[in-house]
Amino acid sequence: MSKADFGDRTEQPRIVHISGDFPDPFDQAKTPVIRSLVDLTSGIFDHYVISINRKSPNAQQWLGSVFPRSTHSSLVISETNFEHGTALEYTAPGKGLFHIRYLEKLGSAIAERCRAQARLPDLLIGHKLTIEGVAAARAASILGVPYGLSIQGDTDTKIMGARPDLSAAFSRVFHGSKMVFPFAPWALDAVEQKLGQHREEPRILPCPTDLDAALAPKVTGAGLVSAFHLKNYRRKNLTGMADAMRLMRTAGEAVPLRIIGGGSDGFLDDCRRLTADLPDITFVGKLERGAVRSELNSASAFLLPSLRESFGLVFIEALFAGTPVIYPAGAGIDGYFKDQPFAVAVDARDPHDIAAAVRSVLKNETQIKASLAQWQKSEHARQFQRPAIARSFELGLNSAI
């Protein structure tokens, strides 16, 4: 990185983001959530992104990590500048081997790059507690600057559950941060149950979407719609949805389910095999954003009882498209909608519970969509729109600085 890479807007606080989920030259297909947050506040802060990409080490790199010439010089194997900052490829083993050691080495490498600049960051942000957060905490300690965290419930709770031996390390990272941005209430609850309550007031931060303008609900009786990339059919629980549809079909209550989402021929074949006995389930394929919104608006309800889900932008997109949602309890948007008839939590591992929720929503479509229409005009709904998200992120960053 050159000294010009951070930009010359020195009057703005400089925020360095460390993220493994930022579209970059190594992987353009990453989720756009962090990029959206950066772009929404680009006129307020001098943002710089260090986008990280892990690669498993080869034999020579393994040897270098056992007998290193320095603590971190051999860790980064490739880097390139791009519009939002610098993209790094670094070597680290998978399956959580030497998890903290390698991430702290990565943090040292990031601090080295930040020190080469004319001006240090005012704040570092690690965009996951259990991965980027470890590197951010290390870099911040070296640089003598504060750091914040986002919490992405799917990955963070999965890693904390798999590595209870690292709880002390994760606790130090969590409690050493100046601000925490959980993407959903359930994620904060899960982390604080394991690590204790944070001394600062965390700022719950919904993920922003471009489909946040309200479409009036329409009572259509048209059945269900779902949406996911077909490569994720296991995690998105196509099996659970199919089992629920079988229960309804056996009871004489067959209901159509249209599934939106692209994927290879192989993944499409896998999905069709799982649902071969269910002619009511059809695969629509990939659609443009406007067409997705139209499909959502024309459905009776949106169904996605994922087995793992940090937030699930599509749930919010469905609500703004005028469509009630059925979502997984303890994941996704859980905690945002208490006792709201248009957002129904289900046990994702219980097809009977999924089927019961579908029956209820279809039976009460008129009343539920009337309630949804009122919610779309409410202050509660505005927290999921981009201006409110940008303002919340701005306040949280300034508080941390």
C-alpha cells in the first residue's frame, strides 16, 4: 500500500476494516453486506478495507510456519490494491488448526502495513469476532489504537461452539473492543451467554439491502416462495421444506412452493432428486432483482427455515415486498420481530412445526398482510432501511473513536 492508498481526506476519521467477506480481486462473489455499510458512510469516514483471503499452506509454507524467519513475513503470499483498499491472500491451515496463532500473525502483518502510512487509523474494525476480530485486536494493540467488532452469528457461534478451548482468547477480543455491532439480537445474546456482557452498549446493526422500499401487500392465495443459491440447499434446509410439504400433501393440503435461485446443473439435479415426489415444488432459476421483488410480492408467504443464518437479507426484502416470512428460530432475523404475525419463527429441524406455520399463514393471509401493511409505515420498519442503518453505523463508529 502506498501512502496515497488511504486517501487524502485527513479531516475525516480513518476507519480500517478487516473483512473476509468483501468482494475483491481474489473473489468477486463474496456477500456485499460489509461493502454496503462502507459505501453508506463513505462521505463521513475515510474508509479503507483490508480484504483477507485464506489459503491452505503447501509443504514449503508449512515448513516456513514451523521455522519462521520472522513472525509474520511469510504469512501474506499475495496482495493487490483495489477500489476499496487492499486484498490479501494469506496462508493458514483449515479446520481451526493454530487458529489464534495464525490470526495474530495476520494482525501483525496488517499493523506493519498500517504503520507504513502517513497517518494511523483512528479505528480498526474486525468483521467477525472469532476470525477478523482476533487479527484486529492484535493490530490495534501494536498500533495503540481502538478497535471494534461486528458479530455474524452463524460463523461466530459455530466457531465458539467448536473451540471451547479458545473461549478465553475470544473473551479478551470481545471485551477489549470499544464497540460491537451484532447483525441480529440473537447473535449478541449467544455471544454474551458464553463470554459475558460487554461493558459498552452494543449497537444492533441490520444488514442493508437495496430492496428496502415498501410494496403494498396483495392477498393472492398463490402459495409459497423461497430464494437461495442452489449450492446452499443443505444449509438452507431444502430437506426440511420438502418434508413439511409432504406432510401437507398427505393431509390433503398441498401448496405450491416456487424456489428462486441459480446454481449449476449438478446442484439443480440434487435439488430435484430431493423433491422428485413433490410436483408442487418448482425451481425458477436465477432472476434479476426487480423480478425477485415481483415474485415475492405475488406470493402468500416467504419460506426459508435455514439451518444456519447470520441475518438473511432476503427476509427483510420479503417484508418490504409485502410478503410475510417464516424464518428459523434462533437464527436469521430472530429477536427483531416479537409477536408479529407476519414474521413467524419455526424450529428448522421440525417439519411438523414448519408445516403448522405454513398452514397458519395461508389460512390468515388477509389479516396478516393487513398487519404487515401497517408495519411497513412504522418507525420499526425504518430501522431496516439504508438511511437509518447508515446513521446507526455512523454513531457507533464515532462512539468507538
